[in-house]
Amino acid sequence: MATEKLVLATDVAWQSTKPEEDVLAQVGARLVLARSGSEAELLNLVPDTDAILTNWAQVPASVIQAGRRLQVISRYGIGVDNIAVGEATHLGIPVTNVPEYCLHEVSEHALAMILASAHKVCQYNRSIRVGDWKVSGQAPIYRMHGKVLGLVGFGKIARTLAPVARALGLCILAFDPFVEAEIIQRFDAMKVDLDDLLQQADFVSIHAPLTDQTRGLLNAQRLGQMKPTACLVNTSRGAILDQDALVEALHQHRIAGAALDVFSGEPLPPDHPLFSFPNVILIPHVSFYSEESLIDLETQAAENVAAILSARRPASVVNPKVLDLPRWAHLI
């Protein structure tokens, strides 16, 4: 009888793991859910593991090295900055992701935060609850039609957001050194450099992956280029934005506000200064979430694992060169 394959889930943000369990069962694999997702726990569990599914927990080089049976690491999501991809590549282990889930959810969430910021929805909600019904209480508010939305990164989510924003009358600027101007123009947007985007945009929305090049990209100097009436939105990765620099910019009234779904270090400590600003909207890293997107995510991440465990090529591999190694010659 064949040995049962074990798939270690480091962490999940949902109640049921049935979708992935059903997918894995079809290839004779069983899901094992870590309790804490700590490095120590993963080091204890990974030696008997054939695959890893990971959401937000860190999968460092030490864990990958300890996986003597490890065949694949699959991310529940798009970004893979929590995985030591370089070490996995060195050891010939494919790392997979789910690049086309939650496109509508995140783009809609970014737009919702832009709208809420522009119309000061959260501020008015707070004021009315303490009996303040004055229209002037949150002035000034400006018409959105004709304003400029700057997209930092122009991948799939930004491309989903752009047409909806255009339908609201926003002009779109995009910064992405890896996307040709002609492609950006197809979305009725204009390619610009980052400095021009920051200087012109009324709303700056971050949609870039976290890499060595984008870590701290929005620093004090760049935040200083934004209009004092502009709002910053981040639904991408917290570390792309220098959080301390943002706090200082808000203290100095150098920008009008911010709306953040992601942070450098989650959760934020209760005494973090970002909580003190009434012009900042804080959301607990949920822009990916809808009931539909969770099913898509769980299923597709598990299908990537099931593919490797049944000698098939996964749908999305972030280090595809490893599949050229002799150990993967049997994949179809």
C-alpha cells in the first residue's frame, strides 16, 4: 500500500479547509494543520511532509532545508515574500502561487477606500454618532470626477481597478517599470515615472509586489512629493510603505489622509500612532476576502500541490526553472 502523502498547512484565515482537503484526497494526500505556524513548530512537522501550503506564516530557509521529503511549497495567494524562494530554488523545489484570485475583491476594496476617503464617510459616521450633524464638520470635500488616480504597479489587480475608476471620471496614471506604455494605454491610462505620479495624483493606490526593489519604496522623500490634498491607499504589502514616514507625513499634514489594509507587522500594537488619526482608515488585511474568493484560493492552491504530487505541472510556478531539473522530467 502506498504511503499516505502529508501536506502541511502552516496557517489559514478561514474556518473550513474542506475545499483543499477534497482536492488533496483525490491524490491520496492528507492535510495537517499547524497550530501556531511558528518556525519551531514547522521545523518539527516538516520532516515528514511532502508539501507545504502557506498563507501568511513565514517559511524560512531553515524549514525548507528540514523538509527531507518536501516536493512543493504552495502559497495561498499571489505574493511569495513570506517564502524563502531562493532556498527552495537552490534545493530544486517548485514554489507555486495563485496569481488570478481576488482580482475583483482587492480592486473593489481599493476603490471603496478611495471613495470613503474622498467623501469622508468614516469621519461623518463617527461625528453623527456623537450628535454632530453639521455638513461643514468634515470640510473640505472635493468632487472626484476629473481627479487623478495614480496606480503604483500595473499588474492584474490594477488593471481590474482602472476601468472602474475611469467610469467614475478619474484620470489614471500608472507607474510600473515592467509594463510597456502601450499596454497601459489600452486601459485608458498613461505611463509615468514615480515622481510624476506622486506629484500629480489626488489618490495614490499601491498595487506592487513586495521585492527588494519595492521594500520601502514609498519613503519620506517620496511621500513628501504628494499633494497636501492627496490620499494614499495600500492594499498590496505593508512593507512597500515606510510606516514611520507615513505617520510623520500625517502629523505634519503633508498629505490629506490614508487608507490601509496591510501593515509592516500585523497586527498593529494597540498604541500604534496610526490609530490616532481620524483621517486614516485601517482595515485588518481583508481586501482579498469574499466567500467566492476563499473557495477559489483554497481550491487553486491545493490544486498546485496535487499537480506536483501526481506528476503534473502546476498552473503557476514562481521559480519555473526548477522544473527543468532531471528530478522533474516525469511531469506532464
